[in-house]
Amino acid sequence: MFVPTSFVHGAFRWTLGALIFAAGIALNIGGFVTHKRAGTDPIPFNPTTRIIAHGLYRFSRNPMYIGFALWTLGLAILVNSAWMLLAVPIGLVPVDRIVITREERYLERKFGEGYLNYKRRVLRWL
């Protein structure tokens, strides 16, 4: 039978989990605010109006997805569930292979060489 398993103990769990969770939330908020200030929609299902290559997007093409992964990891540590910890890599694979691949094809069609240049300069993750 599958039972949640603990993996981190003591005060370290709370400190580490809170720091990772906060870092993930900060990346999500930072990415969202950067999109809004640039005048484009941060929701990936809506059309975009420009390539954002400043702020967090100088370092990663997907800081908001990194943020989601980090806050999920932080939450897994806080609730001390190894099973929830597995959700991070299990969730990242389809995001990387399906969601981001689809988004990048769209951006390549819409922005052409401008997006391809950005893609050559900035890593998908980190």
C-alpha cells in the first residue's frame, strides 16, 4: 500500500521548505509582473505581444515554470511527503516536453528570427 513517507526532519525542514517555497513564489510573481509591465499577458494560453528578454527572462526562458517547480518542492518539504516530492520531476517532464515545446513553436512562428536569437542566448531552464 502506498503511504506518504517522510524524508526531512526537525527545524531544518521548516527553514529549507520555507526558503524554497518563497523563492518559487518570488519567481512566479516576478515573471508575472515582468509580463504585465511589458504589456503582454502572462497567462501562457493567451496570445503574447512581444518577446520578454529582460528581468528574470535574461537568465531563463521559463522562470515562472521554475517558480512552480520550486514552490511545489518547498511545499513537499514543508509537509514532509516524499510522494509529493515525486510530483516535481513527474510534473516537469510533461511541462518541458509538451507545454514549453508547444509554446516555443508558437513563439518561433510569431516572432521568427527575433525569438530564435533570444533562444540561442538564454537557456530554457537555467
